[in-house]
Amino acid sequence: MVSTLRIPRLVVAAPSSGSGKTTVATGLMAAFTARGLTVSPHKAGPDYIDPGYHALATGRPGRNLDACLCGTELLGPLFAHGAAGADLAVVEGVMGLYDGAAGQGELASTAQLAKALRAPVVLVVDGSSQSRSVAALVHGFASWDPEVRIGGVILNKVGSDRHEELLREALDEAGVDVLGVLRRTPQAATPSRHLGLVPVAEREPDAVAAVAAMAGQVRAGCDLDALWALARSAPPLTDAPWDPARALAGAGTPPPAGPRPVVAVAGGAAFTFSYAEHAELLTAAGAEVVPFDPLRDERLPESTGALVIGGGFPEVYTPELSANAALRAEVAALAAAGAPVAAECAGLLYLARELDGAPMCGVLDASARMTERLTLGYRDAVAVGDSVLAPAGTRVSGHEFHRTRLEPGAGAEPAWGVVRPGPPRTEGFVQGGVHASYLHVHWAALPAAAARLVARAVRPGAAV
């Protein structure tokens, strides 16, 4: 018997980046939450930062849906898992509606995700430099792929009543519903870094105010009743929700017997990049997941038997991270004892000898520095040898996003061999129980990684 999931849902997309997707999506999430609905927030693509604002708006974890990192077959199940118990799901798109992984067609695009979820699309259009031309723009997006259902338009950055009138007239001629109009305002502006917003953890009081401003804009300018009706028009889904325990069983890695090991997960303002499913997989694999903040905590959590250090912006907090010598020494001692340590990007830099000349943990004999060059994109990679996360030969799709350079870029035992794009190369470090790499990998596509790490974790009471 096939079960169905009846969850009203919307995908918020745009013709291009910078049109206002985050303002509209986050504002909708907050506005509907204020109406008493339980809203499930989602983000297309690998971005870690927007989901932080989504979580602030809804009180639920922001979750990513990425066909490149997880495979198209997991889009529906991961959505159903995240949306369980919700009254409404709002999905923020990535880049332009039809933009995806470079050179791979619609893969990882918002359009592909909307089709997979059978969800109506709300197109956010920057109306600041056009009037009647908006109809041609929207018509092109609505007709490009007949499987993508454009349910209406929200006009952003509208300058005046007269400007709004011209835009509405044009779209009325085109037969497209205008579901909202947002005026130019600086109140909901949020500072950005590289290609995204500054993470919530770095500016929480201001982020709360920004989310409130977004909600206010949306309430004032959008027809929430019409948007709710559009969301409810989405047909039922038949995807079985993703389940971490079932994913681990499918990988042939049941939780080991014995006391639950403590897996410490770095957080705080310097380490904000994580996928919600990682902690869920670690818990299902038998771990007690305990967060800690390398900026403030001078000790690892009691009985720490394994360590996960994800991504973030450690370069913003280099002096503070370096000044916490007591914690750096504990991290180095845990790694030297052979306990499993999984580090991605910012975590890789934290394990290095130094970052911009400031001492870090010294687990890896490598030096990191900030550069002007942004390294960004999906990577296909293969595990060069056995590690705490994967056996040799394991293939993954990951994502790289940083402005730092590490010398050397790979250890004697590299973490990954990157096979695409560009010429083959190795990167990262496998050293005892340490796996450190620039590559962000979504463990929903590699659930055995969580099981392998927990299986090697030191149990409470055992000598490290």
C-alpha cells in the first residue's frame, strides 16, 4: 500500500540571484508561523546560511534539499522527513529558477526540485528597472518547462504606486496572478559575505530584527490567503519519509552494543555550517550528540569519544579561536589518541598548524591563509584510502566553498581524490582517526559515515 503525504507547499524562486528570494521565503515562513501554522522550512542547494534564518522564522530546523549532494531519489524522502507534522512547507530556491550544477542540465536546480515535489512555484521578480517588460520575462519563465507550474508572482523593489500599477497591468495581460508587491525598503536588509548572508549565530539580535522586518514586509505586501490557497493546491506526495535508522540499516551498519559514546559537535558563531540530518544519523547510530563552542568552551564535553567540526567562517574569529589554547590542546590530544575526528572546511583550518599566522590545534602539519580567490562548486570525489568516514573507493558528490588556501593541500594519505571538474587531484588529510577536508558532504547520501565514526568512538569510561 502506498502512503500519501498531504502537505501544502510552495517553492519560492526567482529569475536570478539577488531578486529577493530570501526576503520573501523567510518572510512567508515567519508570517505563516505568526498565523499559528507549523511551517517546515527548506532550502534548495548546499547553502548553510539561509536555513539559519529559516529556523529563526519557524522554530524548526532549516533543511537542505540538494539533488547533486544527495541524489534525486532522496529529494522527496528528505522533504517528507523534514515536513513531518507541519501544516505548510516553504522551499527557498537557489540562484535563478532553471540554474543548477554547471554543465549538468537541470541537475540541482530549483525547477528540478519543484517538479520532484510537485509544488507550485512563486516567482519573485525584481521590478525595479522595468514595467511592461515584466510580462515577457514572466511568460518566458512560465513557458520554458511545462512541468514547472508558476502559480503567481511576487513583485519586489517596486518604487511607487504608479510603478506598481504598470507592472500589474502588464502581468494581467499575460494572465499571471500577482500574489504580492514589496516596496523598496532597507529594513529587511541583511549583511552578506562572499555569496551569502552573514550567519544568524554571528548577529543573532540583529537577525531576529531582520526576520521580523521580512515578516512585516510580507504581511503588508502579500496576499497570504491566496498564497495559502496556492500551497493547498499541491497534490499529495507518495514518497516515504527518510528515516535515519532505516538509512543506517540499509547501509548494513546497525548501532553497536554498549554505552552510547559522546560525539562532540562544534558550533557557535565560528562553526555554523551543518546539515540537520548529520546529528540525526549520529544519534541513530548510537551516539550521544553534544554541541560545544570553540570560542567559549575551554574543555571538550565530558567523556568526548569522537569529534565533528563542520564549516563556518573561522577567519572572522581567528584571534579568539587561537586564544583558547586549553581547548586547542584538548582537541590535539584527542586526535593524537586516535579518536575519530571528522572535519570539513572550517574544521580543516582549525586542525591546521596555523591560520593567518595564528596558532590553531596543530593536528595537521599544514598552514592556512585567507586569499582573495573564491573556490566554489560541486565536486565528484572518491576516497583514496580507508578512513573513519569511508572505505577506499567510496564515491561522493561534495561541495567546496572557501577563500582560504592550505599548504600543503593534501597529506601523505589524502582524504579524497577529486575526479571532476578539472584535472584529477587529491586533497585533504587522513591521519589516524582524523578525516579532514575542504569538501562538504551530505551524510544522508553516505549514512555509513556516521556509523563508522560512532563505531570507532571511545566509549565512556574507556581510556582515550
